[in-house]
Amino acid sequence: MQELRYLIAVADYGHFGRAAEACHVTQPTLSTQLKRLEDFLGATLFERTNKTVHVTPIGEEVVARARKVVAEADALVDSAQENKEPLSGPLHIGIIPTLSPYLLSWLLPALKLAYPHLQMVVHEDLTDHLLERLTDHKLDAALLALPVDTADLEAMPLFNEPFFFAAPKGHPLTKTKTVKVSELKNEHLLLLTDGHCLRDQALAVCGFSEAARNEEMDFRATSLETIRSMVAAGMGCTLMPALAVAGGASRDIEVRPLAGRRSSRQIGLVRRRTYPKLRELQLFGQAIRDSLPPSVVAA
């Protein structure tokens, strides 16, 4: 089992020295153990040079199986310790960038209070990358915008997050209490760059197709905070999820709720269907529901 853990570490870090450091052993020890594993399997798992380490094709298959074996072994230990404190130890959670800075500010204190020995390890990335890491057993679960159309994964809906129309001070559409989606047709919307699920959601809410966008006028940012600054500077308008609106007020921006039940996104906790510690994730998800801010609604 330890050799399999070393194998996974080298595959993740792409470097024997960093893998050894992560496993708290010396590099010669790690290298020797992996050589023993290769001899036992009768296969070369890594291509080694002076500066880089590459996993061979057979190595990729062995690493994928090793992740499953190690996960099952860890689950076996956990099941044998049924009386241990729930949600203690590390929990690797992926979070999309349009959610993490606004969610963590209220979630982490609540988790610390409810589960003081939980070590939440946050991995912020785009949806496609997080789904890949989930499938590769590199994450325990991920907080994503639903739906997620992947047969090997299952989602636990947590809360619905409304969208708000954000515009510079004095914009004509801010004179009413709510903004109709049909009123956005002629607005210059600032959107996130390709790969962010929020971009696709904003286009869908407005009824725009990607092909219909005027690309010459389309400013694409990599963060909501950049877009917030552009709106404040009078460069256009945008759609913002509720937690982002609550998490950063600006004197130069006005926000109005969008009218209509479809003007929101649903956030859920996504896991592998075969994930062995389902009870832990159910507790984690319930902890989120129990501490929701008033700007979102439990699913």
C-alpha cells in the first residue's frame, strides 16, 4: 500500500523530490520502493530524465487503479473506526472560482465551529478541470453549478443562488426594483472568459447563443472582481450571482434582482458514485445548508 501511495505522489507532482517531501520520506527511499514495485509488476512505470519524470502508458493505467485501491483501503480503515469523530481529518473539496471567495468567508467559520478537527483542503479551478480531478480520485467532492452531465458522478443539490443585474450608477434599468430578462437584449454585457460555467449560465439566462455575441464588443475577464471593476468604470453591465453581490459592495455599482424563476443557478456537491465515505459528504452538505446566508435558498 505504501508503494502505491508513493506511485500516486510521483504521478501527481511529476518530481521524485517533491513527491518524497509530500510523503515525508527521503528521495532515495521513495525511489527504491518504486523500483521494487516496477520489478514486482514487471513493467516500467516512469520515464526518468535528469530534470523530468513522465508516466508511461502502462504507468497511467497502474496509477488509475492504484488510486482506487488506496481509496478503498482508506475507506476500510474508516469503516472499522465507526465511533471516530465525524468529519475529522483532511477533506479535499474542489470549488469553482465564481463561488469560492464568496462561499468560504461564511462557510469556513461555520465548519470550524461544527467540526473543529476537519481539515478542509480547497482546490479552486474551472468546472471541467475539477470534474477530471474527481474522476481521477484526486478530490473527495466538488462544489459546482448544476447540472453535471457525467454518468460516473452524482450530485447533491445544496442551494439556489439568484442572479442580479449589475450596472454603473444611474443606469436606466436600475430605476425599477427588478429587471426583466427581455430588457437585457440591447445591453453590453461583460462576461467571464470561456471555460467558466458562469459565462454559459449568463448567456442562457439572457437567451443568447455564443454565436450571437458581438465578439468585437465582448470583454472577457477571468474573475468576477475584474468585471465588477469594469462595470464600476462604466464599461458595461453584467450578471452577478447573489453571493458575489453580498460579498463586495461598491459605491459605483447598482444591482437589481432579475425577474423570473429561471434567473438563478443551483449549487451542489458532486461526488463519484463509488465514493466510499458517503456519510461524511452528507454531513458536509448538511453543514452548508444549515449555515446558508439569506441571499441564497436551500435546494
